[in-house]
Amino acid sequence: MPGGLVALLDDVAVIARVAAASMDDVAAAAGKAGSKVAGVVIDDAAVTPSYVTGLSPARELPIIWSITKGSLKNKLLILFPGALALNYFIPWLITPILMLGGAYLCYEGAEKVIEKLGGEKHGKTVEDVIEDPVQFEKERIAGAIRTDLILSAEIMAISLNEIKAVSDDFWVQAGALAGIAVAVTVLVYGAVALIVKMDDLGLHLSKKDSSGSQSLGRALLAAMPKLLIALSVIGTVAMLWVGGGIILHGTHELGLHLLYDIAHGIEYWVAGATGALGGLLGWFSFAAASAVTGLGLGAVLAFVLHQVLKLKHELGAGH
């Protein structure tokens, strides 16, 4: 009996060591992938606050919670199984799908730039008279979740690519990818919730008896409008940067190297010409080339789509 118990304990110890090693692999894979998706995470966090800007403060957190739930569904119910299945059965299809998502981001970003430059606005904004606030809120949430789907697809694709470099074990890949999906969602929308409630925190602090708290509260209140404007700009640039980057890498992988080679040529030239800051400025130049590519493609897509919709409307009015 003692011998059997000792043997059993040995078996349990072996299983525990194997399980611990697998968890270490998952953690290592997730950590390596997480460092690569940091840029897209920042993009996501910058884009999201615009969806609650100008709405009732009482609805800010409920809206963010709705977007958070939609983001988790995007990642865990759509992208997680989809990425694993595509990677296993038809890996060549991942690049074209990502490029479609990238094109959508380019279109969204370019449309915002066109509107800021005085172009015709499409869709309701908070400056318009909203006849049905509930429906308007639903539309904003749906728009945020659609944009999240594209950004999440990029996050999951980059993550899976990095995870594969660490381990080819299916369960390690699945565990690391699921962990990244949850962690990124909590990080992004937790940060967004803090950002949009900064003004409430500032108002609360400004009513405190302490002069230090009052000063901090007033500073937060003064900074909040500027922060939201900055995030709006960052979000638009992020859409163009990420979308254009997807297009550049996608065309390169499909054998169309011209745009990618031009962007990388600019990156290498800047890196070589700027000495100690070459790495940083080289990366920035490639990001800028990606954004310019995204703006150009997005402007073309916006023009074509708006003309098609205009023609469809005119034909419908004629009947």
C-alpha cells in the first residue's frame, strides 16, 4: 500500500510538472505576443472614448460595458476559434481577410479626416438633433463593436503569429491566445472607463476641503476636453496607421512588393541618417508611410462608396 501510494504521488508530481511546464509555455508565448500588439492596444484605447463623447455622463459606463461585452464576444466567440481554425486548415486565407479589415480601417480614418477638412458628414453626430437617443446609443455601440472587431482581428493575428514562433503545440497556442484576448480587453476598456470618468473625478475632488485636492480636481476638469480632442486625433491617426500597415504587409506577403519596399526604404534611410535615434525615427517613418498609404486608400474607398450610395439614393428617389 505505501509503495502504491508513493507511486501514485510520483505520477501526480510528474503530471504537475508537465502541467506547470505547459503553463510556463503559455505564459512565455502570451508575453512575447503581448509586446508585439502594444501598438494596436494603444490604438484601440484611443479610438473608443470617442463613442461616448458628448453623451450623458450617466450613460458612459453602461455604454463602455456594452462595448466591452461586445469586444469579448468578438475575440472569444468569433476571432479565437476562427483564427485557430484558419491557421490549421487554410492559413493562406488569413492575409486577405486581414487586408479587408485594414481597408475598412483606412476608410473609417479617411472619412473622419475628410469631414474635419470640411467634407460632407455621413451619419449622425452628437452635434445633430437626436430624435431617438436610445437608438442613437445603440448605433454608437454597434459602430464601436464593428471597429473593435477589426482592431481585435489584428491583435489576434499578430498574437497568433508570435505565439507560433514560441510553440507549435495547439493547446499552448489556444491558451496563450485566449489569455491575450481577455487581458487586452480588460486593459483597453478599463483604461477607457478611467479616461471618460476623469471629469467626474475632477468635479468630486474640486469640492473637497483640501486646497490640494481642489487644485488637482480643477486641473483634471481643465485637462479633460483637451485629452478627448487629443484622443480623437490619435484614434483617427491610429486607424490610418494600423489599416495602412495591414495593407502594406498584406500586399508584400501576396507578392506585390512595391509599396512595402518604398515604405521600408524610407525607414532604412531615416534610420541610417539619424544616428542614435535612428531606430525610433526609422520606426516612426514606417508608421507615417503606413498612415499616408491608409489615408490614400481610405479616401479612394470613401469617394467610391459615397458616390455609389448617392447614385443608389437618386435612383430610389426617381422611382
